Amino acid sequence: MKNKILMIIAPQNYRDEELEVPMNIFKQNEYEVIICSKGTDDATGSEGGNIKVDIDLHDAKVDDYKAIVFVGGSGTIIYFNSFTAQKIATEAASKGLILGAICIAPSILANAGILKDTNVTAFPSESTNLIEHEANYTKSDVVVDDKIITASGPHATVKFANEIIKAIEKDQ
């Protein structure tokens, strides 16, 4: 396993700053960031950003990364019931990898069944889904529960990224 972080974004309407801010912080801390999406070579953000996709969702191998990060934005809903996205999340959790999700993306983890009795946060629209999946939803900006790190939205991107780095370094 190398110093790589996989960031999973929607092909369209990922939240630009939820990708860009953590990605830049990861790179400043000498982590290689791999951009992952579904069925596209270039992904488009809701604020007009555009980024080259390094790997398709179906080709992502959990064992290649220190952390898996699901980025939010309205397009992220395509992963809520995605077998592949949920498989990546459950495999990462079962192998003890650092698992991050911001904005609405924590619902991917909840729908995968890995947030039961876990302290989490998310964009408020996801609170009902998280609670229905027996997660302990809080209104905090960022929540760290063992190796699962969640954040509520764009305003929490710096703290979110820094908590992921702290968790990776603690895990080494």
C-alpha cells in the first residue's frame, strides 16, 4: 500500500471545493491523490470545475490506498445505491482503511450498512437516512469515529482533510 488517497467523485455535479480543498491539502502533505469516477474521463463540478479522472469506479482496488474519500455534491446521489460504491466502502471498512465522506456522501456509507452505532455528521438533508441506518448523527462540522471521518459540507473541508491526514499518520 502506497501513500495514495482515492477520492471518489460524481461524473457531474460533484462539489468543487469538497474535492479541491482536501486534494490540495493531501498533495501538500505528500500524498498522491487518485481521482475516481464512474464512466467518464473528465468530471464536472457544480461550480464549473473540471478534472481529469484517473480511474473508473469499477477498476478501483481498495488495497492500493491509505484512505478512500467520497466527495459530496448533488451528483453524488448516483452512488447512494451503487453496488460498486458500496462494495468499495464496505471493503475499505472491513480492511481497516481510513474512510472519509463529506456533505451528502455519508449516505453512501450508511446505505452500505457500515455506520451502525457510528458517530457521524453530514449535510442536514441526510440526517434522516443516517438515523434510519442506526448511525449516531450529530450536527458537527467534522466527526471522527475510529477510522470513519465525516464532514457536513464545504465549510468543513480544511478540517476534514486534516483529520484524514491525522488518521492516516496515526494508523501507520
